[in-house]
Amino acid sequence: MAYTINRYTGTQLTVVEDGTVDQTTDLKLVGKNYAGYGEIQNENFVFLLENFAGASQPPKALNGQIWFDTANSKLKFYDGTKWRTTGGAEVSSTTPAGLAQGDFWWDTANEQLYAYNGTSFVLVGPQGIGETVTQFQSVNIRDNTAVSRPVIRSVINDETIHIISAQQFTIGTEDAATYPGFDVIRQGITLKNTINSTGGVTSTAHRFWGTASNAEKLNGLDATNYVVSRPGETTEFTTLTEFADIGLAVGDSNDLAIKIVDDNKGLIANEVGQAMYFQVNNSSAAQKMPMRLSANAILPGFANVSSWTGTETVDIGASSNKFSTMYATTFNGSATEAQTLDVGGTARSASTAATSNTIAARDGAGHLYANVFQGTATSAQFADLAEKYTADKDYEPGTVLVFGGEAEVTECTMFCDQRLAGVVSTNPAHLMNDSIDGVAIALKGRVPCKVEGAVKKGDLLVTGPTAGTATSLRPDSASPNAWCVVGKSLEDNNDPGIKIIEVAV
């Protein structure tokens, strides 16, 4: 009866017929009643014992089969596709012998891993030897916001010499004690004891040694702070350049000097001659000299720069770019405008209002104002002479007032009232007692007046019964008392109501 041979997984591998030897695998499988099977079986045991040791890989390998490669002294296993070397390393405190190329040795004395290259052992790592650490380490450092930052630190004899980082950050308090001499880690390489407050200067002897093709700083200062002196090249300053108070000088005899006299005085001086010239290019790129200084004057520059002759025509300031204030003992020349005028040694400005200690000026309508005019007037614009009286309330122009009430005057309320004071003036030509608080009452002249009822030119107007108005007293009426006459009408008006007409008072 034939044998059915299954694999460990339960799948059928082969069928061995009676009296035969199956060679499907690298082991020979003996069928039932096969004579002389003992030798075959014993060889199979030997093959397993030596793991098919040989320089060539077994040709009929099964998944999981072990083979000792004598050509490379390696134990290998078949993964179903190819033969692979088993892992692991030789472990000892001393250098092992008899290892093949590619083998590992773990040095228990120094806790280091080595690889054998066929001749000698090559250190894989770590680099530290003995009780102290000397190596590059990939670590995380927590910053001042508790965020872990990946860096590489260089450690020699347990001391961190420099840190390499792709980001800039400040070391947090949790890790500050682990990294003494570091506070701010910058992008690139940060040496130990290069504290942020020192401005990038390392306080200890830690340095980068060797030849550098370029550098951003020298002695802690940016390269842009230095003057470069090279034939045929121009020195350019892109940032503020500082010199000591002694300043700098230009010229064979140090003619032109720029220096600080004291903290409040800067000086640009011609230390040899008595002239200083200022030259620019105008819009057409021609040389212009707007100004020059002599020993005792500020002068216009030369019109002809090449021959130093003629007088340049220049302005001080411009219409759109004026000086704020200019002071001088004397201005000799014509001024197109001025803010003040010298009046008896006092500078006085002009004003359109009646303002004290100012020069009177016309306003936009051509009017001139003053509190008091001293002198003789040959004419006046307005028509009446008025005087101020105190009143029991404010009255509008044209209101007829009488003496009485709580103040000096009040509005009339009866026909032909002998207490007549007059009409409130609209625009008096001359106003007396202007300083008191009250109403201006027309005493003489023509003035607008509130009149009730029809009137004709020449009618006598007397106080009326309606408050603050006058009314007509016709020629055919009885003769009035002269004390109640407001004035004479200068207009014809048949309106029976209250209106404003001009009257002569």
C-alpha cells in the first residue's frame, strides 16, 4: 500500500509507492517493503544533523528548511523564495575568533556592536567607550512651550559640545539642567556657552577651527559693519556705521573733518581753508552748486561750476516745502508776505476781528472792524444814531420801546404813550454806550420800525396799543402829544397788519 506524505500544514507533499524511493525533497522518502532502506534512512538523519552542509544550496528546499552554507560559514533558512541568513551576533567580553565576513560581535565589556569584514572588526556603534559617552546622539529637547524638538547633539566624554537643529527654539526648564551652557538653540550648529544674551559670541574656548571661505561676523560684529578696501571697488554701507567721537577725515591734509565736539554738538569742518562748497546734479545731470560757505557768510554757489565763476540763482525753501521759522536781526530785501509787523518794537499780526494789539485787516467782504475809531469820519454806511439802554428782555430790531418795566426800557402797549424811548436799531451808524449790556435805541436818523395799520409817507407815527408797534396819526386827527411821536413814515403801505417800514426819527 502506498504512503501519502503530508506537510506539517496538512497539505499533501507526495505519494511514495511500495518498494520505491521518492526524491521529491532533499531527503529520500522510502516506500513500503523497500529492501535496504536502512542506509537511506541513516543518511537522512545525517543530512538533518549537519543542516545539509555544503557550498551549494539544497536544490529541492521546502519552506522553513535550514542549510549551513559552508562557502560563507553561514546558517541559512529557506523562506519559500530564497535562502536567507539567520540573525544574531557573537557575544563575549573579548574578541572572538573564527568569525566569517559579515558576522556581528557584541562586546559586553564596552557595550558596543562590531561587524567582521573578513580581516578585522569594524565598530558599528555606539561610539562611546567605557563609562563615559563620546558619540553623536539623536535626541528630543523640550522647548519653553513644552514642544519636543528633534536635534543631534555631539557628546564627548559625557559633555555636550554642540547641538545641530533645523529649527530655532529656547530650551524649556524641564531640560535646561541636562544641557548646561545652552539656552537658545539656533538653526544650524550652536556651540556650548553661546548664550543668547552674548549676541552670538561664545564665552568659552569652544570654536570652529580651520579655514572658512566666508563668515557673517567678525569679533561679534556683522560683516556689513566693516569697511572693505580693495583696488577698483567701492565700499558700500547697508546698515548704520558708527565711528568714535574723534570722527573721520578726508583729504591729504585731513581737510574735511566729521566729528563730535560733545554729546550735543556734531561738526562738519574744513580744517584747512575758509570755504565749503555743496554740489549736486540737477534733472539733466549737469553739476549744480546751490550753496557755499565762507568764513563769515552763507552764499549762493557758482553758476559755472567748472570755472568757479558767476552766481547761482537758488531759493531758500520752496512753495510746497517751506522752512518753519527763520530768525534774523535784519532782513534786507523784499518780502511777499509776513505774519507780523514791527509796531514800536512789538511784533503784531493782522486780524479781521476787533482784537486787541493787532493790525486791522479787511475781511472777505471788505469790512474793517474795531472797538473804537479815534479820528474824524466824513461819512457812515448806516443811517441812525443810537444809544444802548438796559431792557427787561431781548427785543428784535424795529420794536417800539418806552421807559419803564423791570429795567430801563420795555415794549410799548398803549396808544400815544408819553414814556416813549424809541425804536430798536437794526444797524446803527454810531452806537453810544456800546459797552453796557442792553438794546440799541435809535435816537436820530432813519430806521426800520414795526408799524400796525395802513400808512402814507409823511404820517406821524405814535406808540400803538399792540405791544412793540407804532401806528399812524393822520393829519386830520387831533394834534398829538410830542412826547409820544415815534417819527414820520417814509413809505406808503396799505397793509392793515403789522409790518416793517422805514421811518425818520
